Amino acid sequence: MTSITTSDLLGALNWRYATKSFDASKKLPPETLDALLESLALSPSSFGLQPWKFLVVEDPALRAKLRAESWNQTQVTDASQLIVFTARVTLDAADINEHLAKTAAVRGIEFSALDPLRQMMTGFIAGKSDDELFVWNSRQVYIALGQLMTSAALLGVDSCPMEGLSPAAYDEILGLAGSGYRTVCACVLGYRADDDKYAATPKVRYPRERVVAVR
Amino acid sequence: MTSITTSDLLGALNWRYATKSFDASKKLPPETLDALLESLALSPSSFGLQPWKFLVVEDPALRAKLRAESWNQTQVTDASQLIVFTARVTLDAADINEHLAKTAAVRGIEFSALDPLRQMMTGFIAGKSDDELFVWNSRQVYIALGQLMTSAALLGVDSCPMEGLSPAAYDEILGLAGSGYRTVCACVLGYRADDDKYAATPKVRYPRERVVAVR
């Protein structure tokens, strides 16, 4: 595995900002988009349950409808890609069994060998309400959001995380009723417009000692 | 800004796994640790509010106590660094004012010029309960967790995200009562032990079409 340097890392993280104005004429190369979708699929999640689906919305008509439910922010239609992050509304035995069946297949072991793990996980979710499970699943989705934005910056791709949207309206427009998934947030990917004034605006961060403490 | 290649990115993301057994003799070089703490400080957050504190727990006695509240997982004491992720328990006018004062200072503008933004943010948080604000702040913390794990992998540093811990016990051990922050999760950083059996275990992920859909 080839590591990068700390200055490459920090260069990318400082270059990144929440891009508001995208160049609508610039599209992600297929290989770049594929790598970023793979970064989503490779995101860590609790117990490895991957309680998410990522919807890449390409249809211009859908994107126009979604923009109307996102404070009319132009990046919803102008960015190269709009990715809607959805989380499982709950977790049940079927989620656990599907994950463990995949685990057994990948590792070449019997499903029954994972029984202690299955029982532990089943007990864990049994102690939580649907609301608590959705909160938990939504947190995992934000790990994927972080991994995506960091990965994009390193590839020189601009992004903007979006919480300013109506999850219920997104669910309806995207036909998620009954799917077992609900919209949590979104993220657009693409390339900043030449005239995006925020590109040249210094990043606002508290000093290190305000947010990091040593014990 | 120097971009990396997609194969460097995917190489790092595939190399990463939730490391369970760390080589306790291997410590992060200071420059590497500093870059990873900077990746936390540079993490995106909603409105840029940075509703978090990251506690780097170096004291062995504290780490032993925390391990007892983390299902006795060895990585709490054996990894090079233990970072506890805490979120603001709520958000109020002081949080907004502090952020906007910093924004005004960085951009060299009057605080009053940010009044429309201040009013919008104030209205936004006024509509939410403390519980909802903590849920929201906690989600932001998971962006930082994602950014940290991705950054670590790219620098060749192993990590393990940890939710299997008692947040209340962590709060007590770390003296967080009355601080306005509460433990959400943790992440350890360091180098995998030669005998960590999970290092050679294939990653378990659903196929792309199971988690990514195009609309």
C-alpha cells in the first residue's frame, strides 16, 4: 500500500470547502466517479452492517424536483453528481442474517460458525427502539459522508454536504416509501465554478486548542 | 493542490480495516499524529459550527479505566492513541455567536454583516429540542470520524472506530459533567500487531448494486 505524505493530505483537506457554485459543464470522469462510489461501498459501519443505500440521481427532472425541496440550492442541479444518503429505518434479524451470510461466504466458513456473533448482535438490536436504530443507522451514514468528502478532496473533486433539504419530500420524490430506507442527507460532487466566491474565502476553524484536548 | 490517483485511494481504503490487535510498541510519529489531529480540526460540519471536542487520552491510568468501560477491548490501552469523540449537548446563541465572531475575524468583516446568517441559524436551532440538537451534533461528529479514518488509512495508520463503550462512564472518567460536551464514540490509532488475524481476513462488503442505485 502506497501512503501519501502529510502535506498531500493537509493540502487536500485545506483545499476542500463546501462548494456552492458548480461549473455545470464539467462532469466527473467515469473512473473518478467509480472510485468515489467505491469509497462509499468501502465505508466502515458498526458491525459492518452497512445500513444504507446511496442513490445517485442522474435524471434531470428528478434533480429539478429535489432542488425545489432543497431551498432551491443550485448545486442540486448544477453539480456533476447528486448523491442522496439514505439509512435503514430499523434493523432486524433479516439485516443481521444477510450480513452474516455474506461474511460466511467471503470467509469460506459455515453460517453456524457465526452463531455467537449472531446472538450478540441480535441481543444488541433487541434492546433498542426503531427510533434509536434509525438514529444509530443515520450516524453510520455520516461516516460514509465523511469518507466520501475526504476521498473526493484527495482526488481533486469538489463536494458540498447538504442537510438543508426536506427528507420527507426527498423520500416521496425518490419513491422510498416501503423501501425500508429513508433520506438522511445528500452530497453533491463536481467542480467549482470559476466565480464561486467561497473558493477564495479563508476557512473558518477554531484554533486547535479549542477543539482538541489532551488528557 | 496535488491529487492522488484512484488506485492510491482505493488501495488505502481496502487496506484499512477495524484493527483489533495493535502493536503496543509502535507509536505514531509526532508529525503523523499532528496531521491526523489537524484532519479532525478541518472536518466539515453543519454551518461550520464544529460542535465537538476531541480528547486525546494519553494518561495510561485513564486509558485503563476507559478500557474497563469498553468491553475490556485491548486496543483502548494498546493502540498508540485513543481519541474520544464528544459532541456539544445542545446549541445556543453563544455557540452561534462564537462561530460568527470567528468568521468575521477570519474574513475581516464586521460581526453585524453576518446578522442575516445569525438570524437564520438562531431560528433554525430554536425549532429543535435539546435532544434533537444532540442527535444533530452527534451526526457531525461522525463526519469527523469518517474523515479521520480515511485520512489515517492514506497515511498508513491503522484505526478502529469504537461504539462499544459506555458513554456515561466515559463522561465520568473524563470529567465531562458540566462541560457542555458528552461522549459519542471513540477511535484508536496506531499500527496493527503482526498476529492480528483480522488483518488477513477479506473485507465483507455487499456488492455495489446492493448499496448504490442510480435514479
